[in-house]
Amino acid sequence: MPSKALALWKEQFTFLEEAERDFDGLPPEVQQSFLSHFLEFSRHPWRATSSLDVAPIRDMPGRWRLKVEGGHRGVYRSLQGRPDFEMFETREEVYQRLRRYLESRG
């Protein structure tokens, strides 16, 4: 079942099914933190501001992260100029999963 919390943002961003499951599994306060950043993020998905912590992921070309309070990240890439979220996890979980994925791709 898709996340109802993300429904309002699906016109601005895309979410892989796995990313929606990740989001639904986050603690409510972390979900709220992401949701509270999405308005500004929709205006500046590729640029950090004083209140928005976005940056490319080092050694992962084409991948970006949105960091929120508590150490959680939303990892995304550009899909036809729009943010396409691939996962929502802690820093450690994100890097472990990305390494496994890249290793499986050869």
C-alpha cells in the first residue's frame, strides 16, 4: 500500500516502491522531518541552502542525498529533471545498500 504521507508530493517527485516502503518504516518524527523539508526541497533539489542539507553522494555519480535531523537521508537521482527517491535510511544503511547495489551491477 503506497504511503499516504507521500501522496501530496508525487507531482513534484517520484518514489521507487522500495523508497515508499522505507519511508513508511521510518519513525513518525523522522517522516515528519522529511515532509517539513519537502516544500523547500521542491524548489532547490540540487542546491543546499541555510536550512536545506542536500549534496551529491561522494563516489556515487548521479546520486544525491537529502539529510534531515536525526541522521536520516533520502537518496535520489535525477529522472527527467525531477528528483527520483530510491531510499530513505540512516547514513550507515544508505552506504551499505548502495555499495551492495553497485557491486551487484559489476
